[in-house]
Amino acid sequence: MNTQSLIDVARKMVADDRGLLAMDESTSTCNKRFAGSGIPQTEEARRAYRELIVTTPGLGESISGAILYDETIRQQTKDGTPFVKVITDAGIIPGIKVDIGAKDMAGHPGERITEGLDGLRARLKEYFQMGARFAKWRAVFALGDGIPSRGCIEANAQALARYAALCQEAGLVPVVEPEVLMDGGHTLERCRAVTEDVLWTVFNQLYTQRVAMEALILKPNMVLPGSTCPDQGTVDEVADATVRCLLRAVPAAVPGITFLSGGQSAQLASARLNAMNVRFRSRLPWALSFSFGRAIQQPALEIWHGDRSRASAAQQALAHRARCNRAARRGDYNETMEKT
């Protein structure tokens, strides 16, 4: 393991006020989104949509890394150019999702455990050879009556840590994604307490598995009220709760935190990230950035709608959302940008 090389990649992933584009939807998830928009659920439609994304002009100005799916990393543009080459030529670091999804956890009703450790060492070696330089693993934690349980938190934290150790061994920067879901009616404070508990447990396991903190990226949820909670809080309240939680749980050695959007609207995700950087950026030990999927892609998908003639307009929408989030990293985002 070349630790310095990993550190260099991790720093590049959060440098220059850029962030990550999560285009790692599984085939089933991508098909579900296509079905909702009336787009054919075929491999060619998925390839064409992903080509639209990776060939967006100027994307590398706002995006430092792209998280791909197994199908995506093997695909090419219509003229035969591998997506990995297109991404790299744009100054974007290719990454890969390596977990195989969250499954029902035995003995823990309502809770899930992420699988994919079996055979992971060999898969990581292959992805590195294909050009990937970082990987991602997602664990999910539902909030409800008596959950998440200690067993669920500890089992997922250990899996995240084992994945991260294998990544660094293979020369890939691990993106560690423990997501406290926003589904439900829980309060902002309840989310903060659970998120802090989850992060403490995850980092304890990362230390136990001898993962280099300087060579990983954390991809957490923002601290948010549940989607059905009557009090959604202000943008500043979310920013305060999120940063307070992170300061208590995330080591200063970690180079960057790239938030998932988790079902937030594109504009609200940008506004909340902006508020954190406006209020706290000058006194934080790590960069606060973004690793958004739907919050960047959805406007483009709605415009494209499977119609090749709309590709250019869809790319403009995608680039616009990426620019909005780069502005949020600098604390320069405002509603006026949405009218441009």
C-alpha cells in the first residue's frame, strides 16, 4: 500500500472547491427512474444517458470524481471511447461502487446489513486495473421505535471498516458512506444523536482495522428532520446541527466530507451545504463538499426524457447544478443562481 499516493488522491477529490458526482445507480434503480419518466429500461438507454453525463462540457470544472457502477465502468461512448477515458480526460477521477446492496438483517426486523465483502479483494484489483482510483460502500440506518439497534450499527460499521482496509490495500481511496435515512417523522435532534453514535462507531472500527484516516473520504448524511416531521427546521439550523455533530465525531485527519443528498431537493441540498460553508468553513479541519446523485442528475433526466434531441439542454442543466454546488462549497450559492 502506497499511503502517500492514496493521500494525494483523497486530497484531489476535495480540492479546488469541486465535489463528487454519484452516478452509481444499480441497474434496477436506474430502470426504476427511467420507468417513472417513461424512458425504455434497456442497456442502450442506460448507456446513452450515462454518455450524456460524462460528455457534459465543462463538467470537470465542478466535479473532481465520478462514482460509477459495474455496468457503467465497462461502457463506452457511441464512438467506442471508454467512459473511464472520457472522465479522466476531463480531469475527473474515476471511482466505483463496490457493495452489492443492503439486505434484511437476520434477527433485526426493520434493519439492513450491506453485503459484498466476499470476493472484494479480487474485484478491487480488477477495478484498479480498469482505472478506478477510489471506491464507495454504503450502509443504511433506519430510524424508528428501538432502531437502529446496537447490533445493526456495529455490524455495518465493521463491514465499512473491513471494506476500507481492503480498498487501501488495493490502492483505492475508500469513500465511507454511513447513511442515517431521512424517512420517518423523527426530529432534527434525534437524527443528530443517532448520526453521532453511528459515526463514533464507524471511526472506532476504522481505527481497529488500521485504516489510514488521511486516505479516506467520509460520505455521511446531513443531520435532517425526518421527511414527515412537521418541523423541518431552517437551513441554518440544519447547518448548525450537522457541523456540531461532525466536529464531535470525525477525526481532523480526514481530508474531506462529501455529503450525500439523500432525497433532498436539488436546491435545498445546495442551500444547506452553502450555509455550512458560510458559517463554519474558516474553522473546520476538513473540507465540506458534496457527493450528490439525484440532486445533480434529476433536472437533466427530466429534460432528456430519452430524447437525443434534448441531450444538449439536459447537459446544460447538469452543468448548472454542478456549478451551483461548487458555489455552495465556497459559500457563494444563492437563489439568484437558480434563475440563471
